Amino acid sequence: MQLGINLGYWGAGMDADNLAVAQEADRLGYAVCWAAEAYGSDAATVLSWVAAQTERIDVGSAIFQIPARQPAMTAMTAATLDSLSGGRFRLGLGVSGPQVSEGWYGVKFDKPLARTREYVEIVRKAMTRERLSYEGQHWTLPLPGGPGKPIKLTVHPQREHIPLYIAAIGPKNLEQTGEIADGALLIFPSAEHLEDTTITYLRAGREKAGKTLDGFDVCPTLPLAVGDDKDVATLADTFRPYTALYVGGMGSPKQNFYNQLARRMGYEQEAAEIQSKYLSGDKQGAAAAVPHDLIDKTTLLGSVDRIADRMKAYAAAGVTTLSLAPAGFTLDERLASLRAGTEALERAGLA
């Protein structure tokens, strides 16, 4: 199992330290550095900046939002980043959610699975540098009856095949991801529930494509907080607002993928309470309603030995790249967490 680092959203308050975190991860041998986007900073600019100042670590979008870009533009960006980074780019895609898609980008959030499938097909075709033509439900290239003609990408990517990931949570999306992608980007993964909530659907998708999970990258992001085992409850409290935001506030009352995941993990009543309080404006109450067990199962908390044990559980459950989001109020604390992650991986015998 490899380790990655997830810088999250640029503009979240740790910008001055993020380059140093990426550079330390590069020095320690981490496999990939991910950056996110929602409706603030874009991921492509951040990844360009990180790639220019690191040497070996891959840089990946977690994610580029599908409603934000035409698929041919994503192919251009991927090819450019791969070329500039010397073949170190990983393309992560996701549909975002209805509020961002429709409120920020003005793109109707409908038929996300079909839209994703077509998007991936166009991106892959464009990056082969063959002349681009496509007829689908959501995109037709070139537009019929006009001056457009099939053209091809002029930039040569560093590699013939750029790894393509999809952010997936729901069963149908996970199955399609297994079928059409090279990897899955996951959030709130519990090692104890991973087979039932995730792996079984990814495996079904791979089988549909005539493939196995061999070579497919199962890549969750987990928050990391290092400390004494007797302080695990305090460490978990650090992530209460984070968990409440996703389970309670990401999406609408009818369409919150993270809330649905928590319910599938057995937290039916708790997920409902968190969402009700969060959407009514009681964010503190929502955070307080998050069960400790849910946080503990979806983060890495405690001593290096305890974290090593959790890493073993994730590896046994099928995780191939474990991306860490290290907590810390200072740069030194975040860098120490990165080093602890490396030490834990070695103690787990997974390095």
C-alpha cells in the first residue's frame, strides 16, 4: 500500500504551509499529492504550482469537477499538466453536487452516471490524439450543421495513458467507476465496512469490463491526527465539524451522498439527526451529534502503533493508496504527522 497526501481546498487557511507539506511528502517518498476544488480555487493551478516545486511525487486532481469544464478542455489540461510535470499527473474527476453544479456552474444536475460515462469517453479519446468526433446524449462533437470539424489535440502528453480516477460514493457510481476508470477516489471510508459499501460494487464494475481489481487503485482520503492513545477521544473531536459538514451539509436534504453513505454504514438515526441540525443552522449541535465511533472508523487517530494497525486493516480491506490529510495547527505539527504516517506504514509492514 502506498501513501498519498491530500492538500484539500486551497484557501482553507493553510495555504502558506501547503507547499512545504507537499515537498516533505515528496522527500519522504509519498506517491501522490492531491488538490481539490469546489467554488473557490481551482485544482489545476495549485497542481501546476506544486509540480513545479517537487521532484518525484505525482500530482492529482481530487477532483476536477465535470460541470466546470467541457471534456475536451479537461483533456487539454491533463495533457499539459502531464507534460509539464514530466509524467506525474493523475486525473481525478467527479460530478460535484446539485447545489454547486446548478448554482455555481449553471449546469443541470441530471443523469450524472450517463454524463460521467460520456465525459470519460471523450477525454480518453481526445488524449489519444485522434481526431475528435463523438455522438452522445450529452455531447455531440463536432456540432452538426456548422463550421466545426473533427480536430485533434496538438499537445503530446508525457505518457500514452494518464491514470483516470473517479470520485465515487453510491453503489451505481462505484460500479461504473470500476468499469470505466483506473481508480476510485473515496471519502469517509471505514475499513470494517469497505467490502459492503465499496469494494463489492467496484469489483462488479471490473467484472463487467472483463477485468479484475488487480491494478485498480482504491484511494481513500483519511484525516490523520497523531497523539497518545489515551487522548483518542480528544483527537476525534478535532474532526467533528468536518464530519458534520459532509454528513449534514453537503448537498440538499434529498441528495447528500455522504449522508447516505453514513446510513449504509449503520448510522441511520445519527445521520438523520446530524443533517436535521446542520440544515437548521445548528452546526455545533450537528457536530456534537456525530458519533465518536463514526469518526474513529473514518480517520487515523492516536499513536503510530495504533495508526499502523488501522493501516493494516485498510490494506486488508483492499485499499491500495491511502491519502492522508494531516491535522495540525502549525506547519511543524503537519510535517510531524507526515513523518508519523511513513513510520506507521513501515511498522505495519506495508512499505
